Amino acid sequence: MASEETFMRAPAPTPKRTIYTEAMEIFHFAADLIGLDKRVRLELEEPDYEHIFYVTAKLKDRLVPLLPEEAKAFSDLPVTQVRNPDGLERLANGNLILNGRALLGSDVAIRHGHLRLPDGHVYQLVPGESQRFKAYRVQHNQARGPYKGGLRYHREVSLDLFKALAAEMTWKTAIAEVPFGGGKGGIQLDPREYGREELEAITLRFMYRLKSLIGPNIDIPAPDVGTNPEIMALLYRQFSDGERERHNLRGIVTGKDVRIGGSEGRGKATGQGVAFCIEDYYADRGESVKGKTFVLQGFGNVGSHAAMILGNMGARLLAVNDADGTIFNGDGIDVNALAAYVADPKNLKRSVVGFPGAQRIEKKDLWDVQADILVPAALGGEITADVAERLKVKLIAEGANGPTTPEADRVLQKRGIELIPDIIANAGGVTVSYYEWIQNKRMERWSEAEVDQRLERAMKRNYRIIRDISRNQPRKTEMHDSRPYCIGKTVDSRCAAMILALKRIEAHYLLEGFSQ
Ligand code: NAD
């Protein structure tokens, strides 16, 4: 007979810490502080919908370069001349996509599935197979308007991550005072490993599956890490293909090219918003951005624009890193030259590494560079407690979503390093996405100056409310009114931002009630 112990219950597991539970710590903290309505809290604690689905695509044939030792066996293999070089597409990992037309009319010398190209390398011909990709769309909350949030193409994505990012969009749209809720999604893949036509096929198939879940008044995606205006154009085409009122559907995605209904100023909007916040931070202290130094993590859409705009305001970039490495120049990096270097088609990885105007340093040494400002503009969870202990900056303006862990937050507070939290600092993107959506709806076109002016006012107004909440300084000025949001005591800036979001969202539930 089994002993009593065999049947003893396993102890209740301690709740698992995940990216989502970590991201929600500040939500719970702020909700407790303001005594958020219990039912509103339940509504916000978990997403409305979590969609997981699969996308398949037929990949193209590839030429994979052999290592020098492997290539020795083919030393006498003659070179195959490529008559139509446009048919070959080189990927960041060194592989070549072989479009059928590349070798049309060429004398092809293939031995055991290998050929030598004019670059001297021997390549193995790998036939294209069909592949399946995991795709997500999390719709967190729509109390204030349609779900809104980016699409990420990245190898390291998960339901948990998208839940965290979708919730973040709910807070951000409330803070930015745009009439949207929060959503996020994407596909688990590294876009640098696929050819242009393959990414097109994957994207079209993605929208084919997504179409029944979203709409211009239901859920509106935008670019995020690994996606861009070209991907948005494909998504728009696929969504509106064959529809009778195609022109009315342009607002299905934002972040489009300006020539097809995108907004002026959207490309740079997130970086611009980061810069406006930093400018206002210093203006509040009677200082200016001019002469300040900064370090940057990530030189993609957000990082490169933030750097160029801060550079134009007179700040100096000392160090920057991306997925491939870190560069440093104590006299300041020429940001425009760096942007041109990264955008050069010959720079296959689109990396800052190798830029002649700076020296390469160890990737992790970015955190030791002494500067006034750090702008993290890459991925989440990068500023850990250890990193926070090392930093030699006075201000962090979070361009990325969730770059700082809760432990690191506590270290930053202890060390007196100031913070402009992500949900305000990078809200410029979704704010101009809203302008794009309105322009699409009204069939209007606003100038860049008009967009920038509105964005500046929106960013600074809401950032000032957050500062007032943080300092417990209720007041009404010509620009903003923080009286409804201050809570009678001072709080840190991340908590202040969350309080602003929760109070704005809660108002919808309390005034409109709950649909049954
Ligand atoms: P992007 O793909 O254009 O650029 C990402 C950059 O981060 C690249 O330079 C990449 O090399 C770098 N990177 C990736 N992994 C890294 C690593 N481990 N270490 C250092 N660098 C690394 O993406 P983006 O649109 O600029 O987005 C960057 C961040 O900003 C993300 O957190 C995103 O969610 C957030 N964000 C973007 C927008 C927007 O409008 N694009 C809006 C709000 C927030």
C-alpha cells in the first residue's frame, strides 16, 4: 500500500515571475495607491483577447557559403558566371537567396549541389522548403478606443512578452490622450534571415490570418522592432484587397509611407517625442539640452532619430551600441554620418560597428560611459540591477519599451538617477500614429511643421502632468491641468505616469459603466 507521503499534496507553487508579471508590478503598485476600482482592476489585469496562430510560407532556394576548410574539396570547381546579379539577394548572415532568374543563360557548374560564384566562395545549394511561423496578436484593452500597437518581427517573442507590450500600449495611449486602447503582436522570426520576397509572402499570409481580428475601428497595428513602412504597405494592401471601400480602409495600419497615406513626421515621431521630453526635463530645471552628452542603446528607428534630433539640439553622442557591438568617441560621434553609414546598402547588417568616426569598445562597456543622459532604444529588460549599479549618467529617457527591470528601478531611485519612463518618453510614435489615422479618416494631409507642433504640445503637456503628480504639485497652467491626477503625496516618475494612465482609463468605466 502506498505510504501517506505518496499522496501528500505538492506545496502550492510560488507564482512564476514572467516578463508580464514583472511589467505589471508597477500597475499593481499604482492601483493600490489610488484605490483603483476593483472591477476596473480585474478588467485591466489580463488582456481582453490573446490570439496565437500560425503562418506558413514557401521559402526560396538559398546559397549557403561553405567554411574555407569545407571549400577545399571543391578547389577545382569552375566559377559560375551570374548573368543577372539582381536575382541574387545577400542576407545579413552571408547566405544568398537564389531567385530562378539569377542563373538564366549562365553556364552553371554544379558539383554535388555546390557551385562557385565570382566572389570566389563555394556555396551549397539548399532547396527552399515550406516553413511555419508562430504569430501573435494580443488585444489588451479597448475602454478608451480601438486596440492600438505595433507588430514585432523578432526571434525572441512570446505570448508573455506581447501581453506585457500590449498592456503597455493601454497605459501609453491613455497618457498620450489618444482615443485608443492597447494591443501588440508579431511573428517569431529574424527578418534578417529572409529575403525580400519571402518577407512579403510571410507578411501577406500573416494579414490573411489577422484580417478577421482587426479593422480600422477595431485594432490598428503599426511598426515596431523588425517591421517598417514597407511591411505596413503590404499589410494595408492585403487587408483592403478586393474591398469595395478600399480607400476607407487606409487607417488599418499606421506608420505607412507618406506617399500612401502615412503622416509627415511619423518616421521620426518616437525619437522626436523622446527628445521633446528631454528638452522639457532640462527646461524645467532652467537648463538646456545644448552641451549635454548622451549614450544610446539601439540605432534603429527610435535610436537613430532621437540621436539626430538631440544632436540638432546641441547634445553630443559619446557611445552607441546595437545588436552587433558598441562604438565610442569621447569627442562626440557625428550622428548624421553614422546614420548614412548604417543606411548604406553595403552595410548588410545595418550595424554601427565599423563606423570610421569612432572606436569599437566591448559591448557591455556602453554602461560605463560617463554622460548626462542614457537613451535605451533597443529591447526590453536591458537595464538590470547590475547595469543600474554601474551607470554613470544622471538621466535615463526610455525610448525602448520596458528597458528597465523593477529591481533596476529600485537601484536607480537609490542612486538618484532620474527617469523619464517609457510610457511617456516613447509615446510620440503612437501620438503621430493617431494623427495619421485622423488624416486617413478625414482624407487630409498635414504638414510636418503642423505634426511636430501638435506632438510637442501633446508630449510636453502630458509629461508636465506626470511631473506634477510625481512632485504632488496640483496646478492649472495655460498648457496643462494636473489637479485631477495628483494624489496628495509624492511618488516616483514611473508610478506617476501609471497613475495618470489609470485615472484616465478608470474614468471611462466609471462614467460609461460596464457593458453586460
Ligand atoms: P528597430 O528594429 O528599428 O531597431 C532596434 C535597434 O536595437 C537596432 O539598432 C538593433 O540592432 C538594436 N538591438 C537589438 N538587440 C539589441 C541588443 N541585444 N543590444 C543592443 N542593441 C540591440 O526598432 P525600433 O522601432 O527602433 O524600436 C526600438 C525600441 O523602441 C523597441 O523597444 C520598441 O518597442 C520601442 N518603440 C518603438 C516605437 C516605434 O515607433 N518604432 C514606438 C515606441 C516604442
